[in-house]
Amino acid sequence: MDDRQGAAAGELGAPSEPAPPGGSAAVPRPPSKSSSRKSVLESLKSRVDGASSKAGASDAASDTGSQGETERELAPSSSAPCPDSDATPPFSWRGLLSFCGSGLLMSVAYLDPGNLEADIQAGAKTGFSLLWWFALVSLACGTAFQCLSGRLGLVTGKDLAAHCGERWPRGAAIFLWIMLELAIVAVDIQETVGCAQALYMLSNGALPLWAGCIVVSFSAFVLLLLERRGARWLEALFGIVIGVEAVAMAVNFFRAGVPAKEVALGLFRPTLPAGAIGPMLGALGALVMPYNLYFHSAVVISRRPEPPTPGPMRGVLRYLRIETPVVLLGAFLINLTVICVFAQGFYGTDQEIGLQAAGDLLAERFGQQFKVFWAVGLLAAGQVSTIALTYAGQLVMSGLLQLQVKGWARMIGTRLFALAPALTVAIVSNANNKFDGLNQMLNIVQSIQLPFALIPAIHMAGSAAVMGPPGAFATRRWLHLFCSLVALTVVSINCFFLVTFRRDNLPAGAGVSVGWGFLMAAYYLALAYFALGPDKLAARFGPYLRRMRSGANTAAIAAGSAAGVAVEWVKGINWKEPDRQLELLEIHL
């Protein structure tokens, strides 16, 4: 108030004149009436304008303050989390249906010709007694690891191969790529030759196996172009083909007269008959395939919410936990129908049976229609599996090797790389009818390679540094322990199989035992390396290794220099006067 009064007084007062040159102060003249009135009016006007401008500024400040306060309420902060971004959306069937689809792409690995081979062996050799094992592997182990890999892709927006390629040393990534490529080639032989066998049966032998392999590979390449139309087109194709396989196998199941009591006992009364280790190991490798964990972590990324805030992320993870067991339950039921048909028709007959002979034996046992439905189901399973396998090969190569290759070129290279061994197997097996035995061994190879997918998935999904803020989306302790226990069980079963395989199938001799023991030691040392964590080992022992390498390089350089000096000295010796040279050497020393 005093300031305003002073300002008003200053405005109302007349301006003072400067002092005269003589230094005496001049007496101010009183203002005239007209000038006084004019100055008063101008002062009042300025005061009114100032008051209105202050009021406007106050209103604007209050509006700005309220707007800023509203923005602070809506924006996430460290002290008060944003309710919109942190709130989990409620469950809705529409949201679940919009999320579903990627699980269909993942589930084909549980329905491919390799799985059908494992189903045949389990049913024909052990009857209904291993149904519980298939249920355990598919619904418990499969669900846990597929949710693990899908969670990694949704939370981080990157697939498992990309994480391994970025975070692990170059040598570890290359070694992992080699192991996965071996597994992919082994699976592709099963898929391509299995489809070729289906075409051979449907054409009544008119299309040989090698020609069928080329047809299947070309059709897989053409169908992969559907991805350019969108992921939904590819998912719809997979859903249709899986439906065809399900109908074909279900028709054979209901026509075979499978006893429901035996099925129930096989599911709920675990038994382990003699000779079951081979079928169990083959089923394990055929169901939880190594490439599928990398594949699932990539195809699920299209369901990632944008922006990936905590609330919507929890919502899509809930849908993932619903979709994954549902599609795996459907895949298990299809496998169950195949096991039961072959258990009903061929258990106890001691017949050698597999994919190559299954169609003819089904026709002899149940009728020609069984062969047709079996061939249709086999073709459907192999075709979609070949598509998924080609896509997985691209992901593994680009992620682990960090190669920037165009998609079409990588697709063609992956397809041709896997086609050559499939053609070789098709030509050889068509000549000697030995594909069934090879197919069983390829399933066991998948089980041996499986830890190279389980261990990286456990590491990445359980890492707080990978899965966001500490404790935000990393796997819970109980799931981490369960998956670790499953991985340890797989490693132990593989060890038992390798020991028994050496005893039963390899020739006796110390050399063979030493060589086999060396291979087993290298295998388990590699598993221990990945289990301990390549990134952690590199951080801990990397400086020591670099110092050792530097010391070794220095010693090599010194040795090379000494050798060079010695060579030059030897060249300078006058061998006609050796005594003189020895005398010079003694003087030098």
C-alpha cells in the first residue's frame, strides 16, 4: 500500500526543474489547474489499466497453475505413480481375442512330424503308459518355458536371440548359434521329409520323396510371403492348418475304438515301463523344441502395448498366461489321439513302425481311410512347421550374429541351407527305408540341444537389468526355481542317455570310451559356462585373460626377436674359419 501511495504521489506531483547555474535552489512553480487535472486523469487511468492487467495476469497465472497441477496429476512422477499408466486394465474377452494368435504360431512346434514320430514310438512301444509324461512335458514344462520366452518378448520388445547377441561375448553367441543351427537343421529334416512322405502317400507313390521336399520348400517360401500382408494372415493360415490336422487325427481316434479306461489310467497313474527312456527322451526333445523358445519370444512382440506402461503390460501378460496353456492343451489333445491310435493298433506287436511305414500299417490294421487322414494330418503338421522353422532360422541368425541382412535374402538362404540335408536324407531313405530310425535319433538330438535354449531363457527372463526396473517384470522366484529344476532334470536325463548309448550302441574299447568321455566333458563344460552366465564370467575373468594374452603376445614377440637375431648371427658365420668365429663369440660374451 505504501508503495502504491508513493507511486501515486509521484504521479500527481509536478516535475521539478533543474537548479540554476549559480548553485542556489530554484523555488518550484505551482502547477496550473489544467495541467494538474490532466496529470490526475492520466494517473487514474494508468492505475485502472494496471489493476486490470494485474487481474488478468493473476487469472492467467491461476489458470496456468491449475493446468500445471492437472498435468502433474496426470504425468507419472517418482513420488506418485500415474494411476492411468500403473492401473491394470480389467479382463475382457474382446481383449483376450485380440491378443490371441501368436500362440497358434508357437503351438505348431508341438504338432510337427517330429512330434508325430514321438507319438508313434510311445504308443507302439509303451502303449498308454506314457500319456502322463506327455501331459507333464506339454502342459507343465512347455507352459512354463513358453510363458518365460513370451514374457521376455513382451516386456523388452526384443527376442531371446537378440538379447543373447547383445549381452553375451561374441564367442558365446557364435557357439550358441552353431548349436541352434544344428538343432534347426535336424528339425527341418523331419519337417520336410515328413511332408514329402505325406505327398508320397496321397499321390500313391507318384511323387518321390526328393521331389516332395522341393515342393514343400517352395510352398513354404510362398506362404511366408503372407507375412507381408500382416501377421494376422499368417496366424489365420496356421489356425486353419492346425484345425485340419486336429480333425484328421480325431477321426482316426474315434474310429479306432480306443478304450477310455486305458486312456484315464495312462494319464493319472504314472508308470515307467521297460525301454521307456528312449521314447521319453524323444518326446521331451520333440515337444519343447530349442528353436521354439526363440521363435515365441519374437512372434509375441506384435502384442506389445504402446506405450509399454506397467498397467497395460500386466494386462497383456495376463492374456499370455491364459492363451499359452490353452493352445498347448489343444496340441496335447492332438498328440494324445495319435498315441492312443498306435497304442490300440500296434502295442505288443513288435513291429518296427514310424512315419515312413505308419500309413501302410494303418491301412492294413484299420482301413485305407485311416491312411488318407493320417497323410492329410502329417502334411498339415509339416507344412506350417516348415514355415515357422524358416522364420526361426532368420531370427537366430540375425539376433545372435547381429547380421544386417535383408529379410528376403535371409529367408532364401535359411531355406536353401536346410534343404540340402533334407534332400540327402530323402534320397537315402527312399532307397533303404531307414528314415524312421533316423527320425527317432533326431528327436533325441533335440533333447540334447534343449538346454542351450532353456538356460538362456532362464537367464534373460530372470534378469532385473533386462526386464526393466528391479523387480518390475522379472520372473518370480518360484517360477525361476521351477524352470531351473526342469533344466537340471533335462541335463540329467541327457547324461543318463549318453552313458547308456555308449554302453549299448558303440563298440567296446579304451579309445572309444576316452573319445566319448571327452565329448561328454566338452558338452557339460559348455552347459556350465552358459549356466554361470557368459556375461558374468567375462566381467570377472576378462581382465585376467586380457593380461595373460598381452603377456603371451609380449613373450612371443621377444622370442621372435631373439630367433631373428640368432638367424642373422648364423648367417654371418664364416664356416671356413670356425675357430675365429668361436673366438669372436667368446669376446662378445
